[in-house]
Amino acid sequence: MANVTFSSPKLAKDVTVYAIAGDRGTILSLAKAHKVPIPFDCQDGECGSCLVEVSHLSPTTKNAIALTEKEKELLKQLGKITKDEIYDAEVNDMPPRYRLACQCFVRHEDIVVTFQGDDTVPDQGPYITPAAKVFAGGLQIATVDEFLSYAVKVEEDAADHYNQLAKDMGACGDSELESLFEQLADSARMHLGEAKARAGSIDDGKSVPPDYVWPEQVGPEQSSSFAGDSTLRRLGVLRVALQGATRAYEFYVSVTATTKNPEVASVARDFVAHKAERLKVIEAWITREEWAEKSAKQPATV
């Protein structure tokens, strides 16, 4: 079983689907089943139109399906694979970075599939929920230092909440989610450090607009009563994390949309990308938990 996240400039938002390994065959078959617009032509490993980049979310689980001779030869022609990568794939079961979607089968691992898409189709803008639209035009950040002052607040808030959720999951004995939230807290602290390092000065008086802060009912002082409840589903905790991460993502997106300073927009887009990666991880976990809950409710068959 695997979470497969499709990412492309042609998509307004990354698409994560839960797939049973081998059930839908190749990455291209899975994409077609979910109307993900990976370009394709021959579907037989001979044209290269379905070239994708595959990233593995788990640092320890990386499996490579044996490269077909067609795929190997075409990737070499496209300059997308080296001799060392071919050796690692065939001998060490280590996957190469680039694959042909029509030749690469889904395995028991979570992956991100990135593709450029059809050049004749315009790129989609970032997905923005109503919360981001409410503040459109209300906050215009004029300087990079001003933006980074806000970014410090956003990342501090994220780190605090992920830390709290990690502690609460540890108290519940859920080491898996505890580890996830610890990793997300580390990511937030890393980007907090980047914001501080890039700023000439930080204005401590800045306050993030209320549309973009974490939900009050899961603040650090209150989340323990929720996450510490043994009846709270894992899915509920993950949705809490997704809601907070989405609000932060929308803040950075709104900055890029409203600022009149191209330098501010450029820096903000870096943070948009960071947050998008964080959202991918949480959404993948939610997809898996939703499938697990659905499967648990299915009656046993004889």
C-alpha cells in the first residue's frame, strides 16, 4: 500500500492518492485513473513523453522495479540516467531519480511524482482556500525585513504546535505520530532559523493576521486535552495539523499575491514551497489513515 502524491505546475494543488501496490499497475495508470494530467503518447516506453521525477518520502524504504531495456535506453538517450544509477537499480535495488510513468510500477512506499506537463497548457496558480481570499488586499508587505518578521512569527507558531502535538502523541503512546510531529517541528525550526539569518532586523511587534494563525482550540495550552484523549482518532490529530499548516501556507501565498515588491514576492515563494512540502507529508498521512479507517469498517469476507 502506498500514498502517491502528484505534483506539477499544471495542478493548482498537489494530488495525493492511496494506491494498493500492483493494483493499478504503473504510475501512468494510476494517474489516468485519477485524472492527473501526466502527458503520454505511446504508453510503451518508446517516446519519453511520460517522463517523471520520483521522490521517496521515507529515507529508509526505497524500492526500484527492474528497469526494462526500453526504459533504460530511452532514459540514457534523454540524459536522465547514469551508468551508476543503472548499476544501483539493478544490483542494489536503489531507484533512479527519473522514470517513465508508463514503465514504473507502484510499490509499497510513499512517493512524490513530479512532472512538467503539457507545455501548451498554462500553469495553474497556487490553490487558495477562502481564508486566504478574505485577507487579499488587506495586508501588503513592503520590504523583505518586514516579511521575514512575519515569517519568524509563523514558523515559531508552527514549531510550538508541532512540539505540543508530538508530546501529546508520546503521552498517548503513539510513537509513530510523535516521530512525525517531531520531524515537522524540526522543519519549522529550520525555516525559522533561515528567516532570522536572512533578516537585517526583526520587528517583534508584528502580529500574524488572525485568518492565518493556528486554530485557537488547539493552541499549545489547550491541545493536550484534545490530543491526550485516548478516544481521539489519529485522523483527527492529523487534520488539526493540516489545518494549521494550511493557514500558514495560505499566509505566504497571500503575501506573494498582494505585495508590490518583487523581492518580497520572490522570498515569499521560497516559503510557499517549504510549506507545500509540509502539506504533502501531512496529506499523505491523512490519505493513509482514511483508507485504514475505511478498510477497518469493511465486513470480513469468507
